[in-house]
Amino acid sequence: MSSPARSSPARAVAARTSMVSAATLASRVLGFVRDAATAAILGVGPVADALTAALSLPLLARRLLAEGAFNLAFIPALVRAEEAGPRAARALAGAVLLVLGGVLLALALVAAFFMPQLIRLLAPGFVPDGDRAEVAILCGRVAVLYLPLAGLAAIYGGIANSAHKVLLAALAPLAANLTVLAVIFVLLARGLLASDTAAFAIAVATVAAGFSQWLLMMAAARGCPARPAVLPAEGERARLPWPAAWTVLRAASPALLFAGLSQFRIIIAAAFASGTEGAVAALNYAQRLMDLPLGLVGASAGAVLVPLLARQAALSAARDGRAGAEAASNAVLAALAFALPAAAGLAALAHPIVVVLFQRGAFDAQDSALTATLLAVLALALPAQGLERILSATAAASGLVRGAERIALGSLALCLAAAAVAAPLAGPVGAAAAVAVSAWASLAIFGVLLARRGALAFDGRVALTGLGLGVAALLMGGCVAAADARWTPGAGELARAARLAVLVGLGVAVYGGCAFALKRLVGRMGR
């Protein structure tokens, strides 16, 4: 039996983890509701394309800053500063607040001024001075104001998390989604479907969502020793540790790059697909469906793998460095066990999933067909992109940050080259396929680098288990695809949703049975 002194902190950590998990799940569900409502208003067409292009930078900022990647560098620096006292921690937080906020505000103003050129870069297929380009420029100039708000929210959220005040900070994305949903429901009530007004209103709502997120993060950080004033006095600004603030931003860049890889690739694919009307919006909807399994794999990397690898230094000091490599390999298998069936399920059931979630209002059957096709192609990249998050955490813990950065940048260059070749041949499908090519190439190089440095341990058990999981996922995908082909969908939304639930249940049963058989087989071979 564990002592109360030991079990109490464990219970506290478990309680905080449960709160964050519940809030994150609620936010993801509301995010899907928001996306479905946006699809109902705009469908897949010129207005949806324009808004998607306009929201590219805010969505990237949310991925980089609002989902915790910045905290990987900020919180450790804040904890070290707190050792010198609350004043030092407040000074560091204030310096980072001003530097990051100032950089993002300047970036937002420059982006707003050069928005026509930026839209031309993000969506070169939009006809200059055409309807899509004009709406994208107008919405983009409003939406970029989200950037500094996301930075401020990230800093106050990091301060709250460092003080273990996690509930309000975890609810901030929920508040942001509710803000956008409130505007969308007003638009639906007024019947403003596929209109420029609706696109502009959603762009304004995105900025309002960033503002509400920042306010909630400030409330979460209230009373924390490191909480700085929003605008420090002039004498205090002179004493702020500016070099340390820039060091925090530089230290955060690898985590931000890895967190944004999937979004960077979609931006590249959308640019090459923008010549086809509706393709930019369809890619965005397909990627949003990919974000849930990718987010869960990333959460497992942060919650499970990083603490294990944090002990690797101590294990290496005890000349048992292989323990860290085995932990990373086990994390890879755990990610595969989730990502492979998720990819197979999304690919096999792409069309019924898109129909159930999105096909209503302005989003018609033709929109569903395009989005489902792109989702099935993007699903091929899901296992590779999920494992990238595991391997990037492993690389960071193993001191291979610069090598990992070069691999990430190289994978984006490959995505750009592959899309340039494939998009003219196969249109939006080719652009989506470039995402998969880039992700799998990056994963292969990552694995070789980490295996050579001893940060990953691949043995017969790992190879057999990985192969077995792949076979199980393929069997599951084949079964649900066959059932989907033979079972004619019903006419009503409820009937279609019930049919999809049964197909998902069938997939879970098939994959679960195969995984159980695989576990017994590996167990027998290990004896």
C-alpha cells in the first residue's frame, strides 16, 4: 500500500489530467460542431475557399500557440526563473509577453498590409481581382488580428499551467469554439448561406474567439506568482530580461515546427489545389477530421512518452541507456496501435463519415464526394504524421533537436516538390497525396537517425508487433469497406448516423479481435 504522502500527489496529477482530458474532449466535440455548422453555411464553393485561405494563418497560429507547443519551452524557463524568486519569474514572463506579443502584432500588421500578395501565395489558383480573391483578402485582413491574441493567450496559459491551475486554461479553447458557434447560429437563423457576409462574420468571430480565449487565460493566471502586468511600468520594462525572452522563443521553435508540420503541409497542398473550385475548403474539412486522431497521438506523446524519456538521462548515468530506447519503441507501438486503425477506418468510411458530419445546408452530395476523396488520400498520411510526433519528442529528449529540425524542413520541401509534380497530373488528389509522400519520407529518415543514435530499439518483437498491427488494420478496413459497399444507406440523417455507428462498431470488433490474437502470439513467442 502506498503512503498518503505519495498517493496524494499522484491523485492530484490524475485529477488535473482528467480535467484537462475532459475539457479537451469537449473542445474537440464542439470543434466538430463548429466545422459542421460552417460547412452547412458555406458548403464547398468559392466563398468557402476564400474563407479557408483567409483563415490559414490564424489556424496555423492556433495550432502552434493555443495547443500547448509553446509551453514546452516556456514553462521550464519559467520554473527555473521561479527558483530565483517570484520577481524574477514575473520579469521573465513580462519580457516574453512583450516580445512575443510585439512580434505577432507586427506580423499581423504586415500580413494585413500585404494580404493581396499573401493570398496570391497561399492560393495561387484564385483569379486575381476575382470573387474568391477579394473575399479572401477582406476576411484575411480581419482574421490576422487573431495572431497577437493567440500569443498572449499562450503566455498566460503557460503561467497558469506552471502553477498547476489547469481547469480555466483547459476551458479556453471551449470558450473560443462557443464564440464562433454563437455567430454561426445567428447566420443560420438569418439564412445567410454561402454568402460573403457569412464569411466576413466568421472571420470577425475568429478574432472574437481569440479575445475570449485570452481573457479566460488571464483569469486562469490570476494570483499566480509569475503573472506579470499586461503593460509593465517604464522602469520595470528597463529591467526585464530581454535576452532570456528571445532564448525562450528560440527554444520553442523546434516544438512549434513539429506541432505545425501537418498544418504546413495542408497549406502547401491547398496552394496547389486552389485552381479547382472548392478544393481548398474540402481539404480543410478533411484535415479537420484527421486532427482528432493526430491530437490524441500528440497528447499521448506529451503525457506518457515525455515523462518516460525525461528519466533517460538518469538511466544513462546508470549505464542503462537502452531503457529509454525501449520506452520510445513501446511508445511507437502504442501510437501505431491507435493510428493504423484510425487511418484504415477514415479511408474505408470516408464517404459515410463526411455525409453524416457535414452534408446539410449548403454542403451537398457533390461536396461530400470531393471531401471524402481527399480524406481517404490524407488518411494514408495519418500513421506517419502520428509517429512523427512520437519521434520528435524522442529526438528532443535525445539531444537531436537540430537534426530533427532539418528533417522537418526537408519534409516540407519534399511536400512542395511532390505537390508541384502531382497536382498538375491529378489535381487536388495529387496535392493531397504529396502530404502522404512527405510524411512517410520524414518518418523513414527520423527512424534511421534515432536508431543509429541508439534512441530507438527495434528488435524482433517490435517488428512482429508492428507488422501484426498493420495486418489487423488492413483486415478491419477491408471488412468495413465490404460492409459499407453492400449496405445501402438510409434516406434520413438518423438512419445514416446509425448505419455509420454500426460500421464503426464492426471495425472496432474486427480490430480488437485481431489485436487480441496478436498479443497472445507475441506473448507465446516471448516465452
